Amino acid sequence: MQDKIEENKLLIAKVVDKFEFSKTKNKITYTDFLNMAEISVAKKYLKENKINNFVFYGGREEADRNILLFYPEKISLEMLEKNYEKILEVIRIKLPNGIEYEHREFLSGIMKLGIKREKFGDIVVTDFGADIISLSEVSQYLVDGLKNLTRFKKSEIKVENIKELKVVENEFEDIKIIISSIRLDNFVSELARCSRTNAQEIIKEGRVFINQINEYKDDKKVNINDIITIRGKGKFIFSGIEKETKSGRLLINMKKYR
């Protein structure tokens, strides 16, 4: 817990530094990519301190990883958006015909290059390979490194404008769970396939998010269409209550992101 507190303090210090620089220099500034836990901490700080001139952006609407941009008052949101393509780029990997890789195989390939995880964002697996959202400052390094990996030797790898990011429709697996109530710990217990006590521990450890916001209350009520993310277990949408059983329990429809 103490380590997490120190990590959050360091994160806030970086956020404040970027904000102050933008304010004093009248320039756009931005952080490296933040994960969902970091985004949640940053959002809370920004709200509590009534800071408004910022945007979270990860290249696509449903991005799990985002950079945090600050901009001076003289710059409109429209002007800010025109700068996105200077800050982020897409590393496009086209695999040879007949070769298919999953998300983890693209991720492990990048990590072999020794690049920090915060320098690149979501990996969007496509029908031809993958689009990797990257900070422009490391894009060419990524391309050069990936070309030297055995698994990508015969692949076509190049840098594309962030506007060329492949739009991929989410695929889901329909699943059903039975719970006693719509408390968060009930959902986590069934989705993570663990006891309710273990589910409560997972929540306390900060591994559970509702709509990308860290949730630490095990008795939090989950609403229909809420997105529940359990780190290490997956991402799910609460799509509805099918029926109440004779014993008073609820048969719940969920959609799991593939």
C-alpha cells in the first residue's frame, strides 16, 4: 500500500510539472502514456484542483492507455486536435499471408526491444496484423527494432499518421453469471472465478475499474452498460438482467471483450 501511495505522489508530481509548464510557457505539454489506474488518479487530482485545460487522448475513443495533454487558454480544442498527429503515430505491422499473432505476441515483441511501456499505447490487433499507437519520438526506433525480431522478419512495418489508425469493431463473448445482488464484489467473484473474500481483496488492491475509474468499494452498485475491468482477468460489459431465479438470485448477461 505504501508503495502505491509513493507511486501516486510521483505521478501527481509529473502531472503538476506538465500543467505548470503549459501554463507558464503557453505551450501544449503532455505526459507519457498512462494506464487506467494512473488515469484514474490523475482525473481525481485534476477535478479536486479545478484544472480544466486538459484532454486525455489515446488515438481512439476506447483507448485503455492515454496521454494527458495540457494546453494554454489561447488554444482551442480544435487547434489542440490538429497537434495530435505531431505527438502520436501508428506503427503498422502487416504480417505475411497465413500468419496470425495475438495481442500478447505483439506486446512481448516490443518489450524485447527494452522500450518502456509508457512510450506506447494500445495495440490494436487487425485482420492484417496490428496497429501500435506510439509517441512520435520513439516511432522510428520501434520500427527499426521490430524489423530485426525473428517473428517479424518477413512483415511489412512502417510508420503511419495517427489518423490512419485502423478502426476495429470490438468482438465479444456472451457469458452468463448468477449473483445474489448487483454489488461489485459479486460480479468480481464470478468473473474472476474466485471466492467473494478474494474478490474483495482484488478490489482493495486497486485491480478493478468501472468505466475506467478505479473502484475500491466492494459494495458499489453496478449499473447496466457499465464496463468492468479486472486487471489480469479481462474487460466486461454488464448488458442486463435476464431473470430472477426462484431462490431470489439474479441471472446476469455479460459481454466479455475478446
